[in-house]
Amino acid sequence: MEKKWLSAFSNMTYGIYVLTVKYDDTVNGMIASWVTQVSYEPPLILVAVHPNRYSHNLIEKSDAFALHVLDKSQKDMLKRFKGPDPEKKFVDLSWETKKTGAPILKDCMAWFELQVKERHDPGNHTLFIGEVINSGVNSPGTPLCTLEYDGMYIGKQ
């Protein structure tokens, strides 16, 4: 990305979500900020995942994932999902599986289970468009976004 664009991109705000995925006996979670709703009928959500992310391969194999909305007071939970060890991410964390098998975190504001309907590779991230097949709200709050997060992901330089 051109340096002259970096400051402009750093002013774009996004929600910050935890994406979870399961394939066979393997689970993983990651932070996702390039996320948006793209349709309400059917209900579709798009998420951008870099192909070198461990979760990318698991989404490709399982054709499903879950997204979790965190309250802005849960910012510290993101540290757990930055690490490279998938098993450590879920230690002492309460979760369950529902329709897709993707981990559903119990300590979040809201969650969505998604079945992958389309994949697109327009640039350096894969765009997974998932249809919401299940969702829930656990608690009220103010969703965590990049305004409460230390920095903005604008790609590796």
C-alpha cells in the first residue's frame, strides 16, 4: 500500500470480532476486523481472512465459522486470540458447539454461526461470505471497535 494512503486508512473504523472455527477435532480462534453484513435476505456476513492464517485453512475445510461481538470492556480477551497456539486460546474459556460445530463463546455480547456460501480472492485476503444459520444475544453492551483498540490493521509493511 502506498504510504500516502496509510494515514487515511488508519482513520477507518471497524468492529473487532472473534472468529472461531472447528474442523474435525481442531479448533482455532482469531481476531477479525474486516467484517460486514452484506444482505438481510438471506442474512449474509462477509469476513476477510488472510490465506496465511491458520483459521483460513480450517474455514476452507469446514465451510463454516462463528463470529462473536465483544463488549468494549472485553478488550483484554483479544490478547488470548493473538497467540499462535490454538489450544491455549481456549484454555479456561467457556464455549459450546451448536449447528456448525464452530466454538460459540459464552462470554460475548452476541454471536453468529455462518455457513460459507461464497469465496472471493480480489486481493491479498480471501473474502468468505457466510449465511447466518444461527445466532444469539447473551448480554447488552457497547460493541468493541477499533476506536477502543490499540492500532488499526492496515497490512504488513
